[in-house]
Amino acid sequence: MAIATIDRAPTAIPTELARGRGGGGPAPKRIVVAYGFWIFILSDMVMFSALFAAFAVLRGNTAGGPTGAELFNLRNVFIETMCLLLSSYTCGLGALSAELRYPGRFLIFAAFTFVLGTAFLVIEATEFAGMVAKGAGPSRSAFLSAFFTLVGTHGVHVAGGLIALIYLSAQVIAKGLQAAVLRRLLCWSLFWHALDIVWVGVFTLVYLMGAS
Amino acid sequence: MDGSDRLLDRTPGVEEHEATASYLSYTAGLVLAILATIASFVVSQTNLLWAPGIPVGLVVLAIAQIGIHLVFFLHLGSGPDSTNNILALAFGVLIVFLVITGSVWIITNLNSNMMPMTAQ
């Protein structure tokens, strides 16, 4: 009992107050790992902000070519937005199922996430192909260069996320929901939700403001 | 012992199992995000808002939706585990703000000070 008293003396601060503020001992590993991955996501956001800035500056420079109002199909953009939003939802439910140690339920939600993410990419690729076929490719005007760079970079991120999802699902099947796999899943879900946040900026600045 | 033994037990690398969210919070986030999305599309396609105010309305709705995503999907709350993430986010938002508004401001200023271009 004497040892317990000595141990407890320097930690007079209540546990809940000390956590996350340097007191109360080291944070759990999943908090530390998620924080590191959060820093990566924020640096990715800074990169996207440069692309957003380039688009905002160049959006009016159509060089006599087609404008956004002539090119964008808002019905498609709405379907894309819903696909990505629902995939974010199923991704969250999958992460929660994994956290509660239900591998089967996680795999079902991962499959939904994958299908919705793929649907998003297919719609986007069809849109890009249609624009290029109409002569509105990235080399047509500064506006279109900025458009393809910004929206394309987001699409590449989505494609990378889908590949990582296959890889993680394989790990869940092969290794089970052990601590290291759970931490990777946590990071992946952060990445996927962050992509949805970028898409909010894309559909607002590029599509809705560009089409009206 | 009271609640402080949880503190003493913790060692680096040991997982402390606690569910951070619930199905309900994700569903609430989804409903709010869908509402914000529909509102954005309606505002941009109708005359619900005064025409020159539409971009402002869209930006406000986008910021609201990003907030919804941060709270309900990324679980950034006021809890002690989020303190560092919130500080990092605040720094990230500062950089994003500087890059975007700085670029737009400087380029707009340069553009308005250009010599008028005459058609050949």
C-alpha cells in the first residue's frame, strides 16, 4: 500500500484532466499513431490548398474555350457527392465494427465502401473522358488545366484509398483484427473522411460556383 | 482504489480499448451532411438567396459541412485526446487560409494593375 501511495502522489491531477496535456503518462499508442497520421492529412490539405488557390486564380481564364457552366453536369456531381458521402458513412461504420471486433461486419461495410468509391471514380472518369472528347481537355485553357489538376488529384487520392482498402481487407482476413491492423484501419478511415472534406471544397468552389 | 489506477496501469504500446463513437453519431452526421449538401445544390440552382449573396451562402454551407464531418466522422471533440489534433488542425487551417486568400488577393491586385491589353 505504501508503494501505491508514493506512486499516486505526483499524479494528483485527475486522470481525465491530465490526458492529452502531457500529464498522466504516455498516451495510448493508437492516439499517438492517429496524431501522426493527422499531421500527414493536414500536410495533404496544405497541398490541396495550393491547387485550390491555383484554380481560384485561373477559373476565369478560359481563353475563349468552354466555361464551367457549359461543361458541368450538376446531376452527375450530386450523384458523385452522394456516393462519396455514403462511402464515408459505411467507412465509419466499418471502422466502428472493427473497433468492436466484428471482422465479418467490417468486411461487409468495406465492400460497400469500395463499391461506392468505385462508382464515384467511374462517374468522374466518364466526365473527364466526355470533356476531353469535346475538345475541353487540360491543354485547352488555364481554367481547364487547373480544373483537371485539382479534381484529378482528388480522384487519384480516392483511387489510392481504394487500393489501400483492398490491402487492409486482406490483412483483416489474413491476420484478424489485431492491434496493429486496427491502427492501420483507424488511419485509413481518417484518410477517407479527409478526402470527403476535400470533396466538399471541390463541389462548392469548382462545380456549384462554376456552374452558376 | 479509485479511478486513478487506470492511469498507473497504462504503459506505452498497450491498447486501451474504448469505442470512440456509435452507430448513432455516424448516422446523425450522415443526415446533417446530406442536408447541407442538398442545401448547397438548392441555393446554387434557385433564387432562394439574393443572387450576389449566393457564393457567400455556398461558402458558409461548405464550412458548416466541413464542421459536421470533423465532429461526426473524424470525432474531433473537446475531449482531452483531441487537444493536440485540434491544435494541429488550427495550424493547418491557418496555412490553408494564408495560401488561398493570399494567392487570390495578390493575383487580383496584380491583375487590376496590368496595362490594358489591346486586341491586335
